[in-house]
Amino acid sequence: MDLLRLIKCLKGQKGTTLVELIAAIMLTAMLLSAIAGVLSTSMAAWRNGTSRTDVQQTARYAVDSIVRDVKFAKSINVLSFKQIEIVTDKYATPNQKITYKLDTAYSPYILRRSSQPVTGGSTNTTIHISNLEISVLALSKNLLPKTIGIKLVAEDLQTGQQITIETAASSIFIDP
């Protein structure tokens, strides 16, 4: 019996009109465009956050490498504001000379430690050290550099994110 009643009820139905169909399509399109806008904004924010993290890690790694070698230096020679030479016994070789230099001959720039790249040197990276400034902050009694200042700027070439790190480092083996 219920089936007969259902069939009678459905016989009076005519279906959807063209206006109703167009309205449903327009509402769906508006909903999808709103979702796409939110997704696009979220992806852009995620890319910027990732870029900032990568730039900061690159800059911190470069500065930490220089500071670590300066800390154990027997002598420090600032060759230019983009180049420093350190003599250390920290590694297996006594009186080993380590040179840090910002190599601007390549794009992106490469920070080198004794000719080996510390940062950069890869064609698939967009992060590079755009500036390096090394200065003498304090001298020992013998007028040799004991404390140096380091200012390093790292940049992501795709997003334009930039990080500047400034620090000072002193050798524990150079007498004050």
C-alpha cells in the first residue's frame, strides 16, 4: 500500500526548472571560488613561512660556522670586510689556516670556508648570502685582533625574504 501512495505522490512532481538548476550551479560556483581563495591564501602564507625558516637556518648556519672557528683561533686576520683568515689547532692539522670569504663571482653568492661552500654552491637553491661584513672589535695586548664583529645578510631570491644576523666572536686562545 505504501508503494502505491508513493507512486501517486511522485506522479505530481514535474522535476526541476531551468531557473532552479542555474541557481544551484551559481551557488556551487560561488562556494568553490571562496574555498579556492582561502586555499590560495593559506598556501601563500605557508610558502612565506617556509621561506623565512629556510633563510634563517642558512644565515644561522653560516654565522655559527665562522663563530665556531674564531672561538678556537690562535690568530685572526681580517683580510677585507668580506674575508677573514683564522689559524687554529682545533682540527687534526696544527696551525691550520681557514679562510672565510663571500664569493660574489657566482650567482647566487657562495660563502666559502677554505674554498669549500658553506652556503650556496648549488644551482637549485634560491637562498644566498647577499652580504657579509667582518670588522675588528677588540685587539689583544699585542695589537692582534681578538674579537671580531660579523654581520651577515641572507636572502631568498624567489620570495624576497631577508634575514640579517649580527654577532661578535672572540678567541679563547688569544691573550687579552
